[in-house]
Amino acid sequence: DTGVSQNPRHKITKRGQNVTFRCDPISEHNRLYWYRQTLGQGPEFLTYFQNEAQLEKSRLLSDRFSAERPKGSFSTLEIQRTEQGDSAMYLCASSLGSLSRYNEQFFGPGTRLTVL
Amino acid sequence: KQEVTQIPAALSVPEGENLVLNCSFTDSAIYNLQWFRQDPGKGLTSLLLIQSSQREQTSGRLNASLDKSSGRSTLYIAASQPGDSATYLCAALSGNTPLVFGKGTRLSVIA
């Protein structure tokens, strides 16, 4: 399958625990995005990478959140000291970025986080 | 700051009906506009992308239009089917900024 993949698909954790999600983009895509979606809302931007460089971070990304994209391939999103308000669907997307004038983004299936 | 609004929030139609979903955006300096479908608990599936220089795009029973000057896009679904039931999201891309999404329209097509 050559689409965007995310793992795990579901994560249930207790408040205060740390969690890490992984995203594998479409192989030739150099841009990778993280979004968060809560019930009844559209996705909200968290951060994005061009290759291994993190180019932009939303103010939604508190200091408990950190994202990495080593070697410009897969990316991880870590949430430290989880809070109940972190419960949401975390979506990853990738695009060709500057290599394409369309910059169409393709999304993965998401990781649903529930913080008890 | 770009803001995207979708109306209506929910829509229920009988099978076979043609329908229009609306999307409006506040900053007309967009690079492209993308329409997505989202099934419950799932990720987003890209349906159509309209570049800022285009007026419309078509894929099968779907037609999306773009009017930058008025800050509006519509998604037209012809001959709706129960399998079209989902949430439809539009998102605007401006330059190198990330996609800004509306809250979506939840569509139910009744057999």
C-alpha cells in the first residue's frame, strides 16, 4: 500500500502518561503535516516538516508536544503528561510540497487518542 | 487570518436527489481549495482539488466550483446514493501556510 499510514490506530492512556504516534508518509513526498481533530470540528494544524526540517508550529502545540522527522522519512508525535483535553483524532498528511504546484495533501487513517 | 465556513452543518436527502454543499472563505488569496470526505472514525479522503486559476473540477458524480472573488466554493453531488453518506470538509491553502478547514457538512442520503 503506498498511502499514508499511521500507528497505532487507537490509543487509550491514563492522564499523566506519555504517548507517541508514528506516521509514514507517501514515499516521494517531502512535506509531512500533523493535524488534530476533535468531535464535530474540522482538523486543526499542529506542525509541518519539509524533509527533516520542522518549518512551522501552531500555537496549539504546547510544550508538552514534540514532533520529529529524522532523515526526512517517517515522523513521530509525542505528547508528554497527557491531559483529558488531549483526547482527539491525530491526523497525518503528506504532500509533494514545493515539487508540485498543486500541493495536494493526502491523509492517513488517523490515531484516535483517549485520555482517561 | 483565513477562516473557512461550511453551510449547512448537516443535510439529509432522499436517494437520487442532486445536492449542493457550500464553503466560504475569508481570504481570497488562496493557492488552492480541496474537498475531502470523512467517514465516521476514519481519516480524510481527497475528492477534488481546485487550483486558484481554475473555476471548477469534476470527478464522476462530483463537481466542485471556485469563485475566488466572492470567497466561495460549492460541491455538487449528482444522483446521490446512500454510500455518499459521510462528512464533507473543504479546506483552503494559502501559499506555504497549512490547510485551513471548515467544520464540515454531515450528509445523510436516505434509501
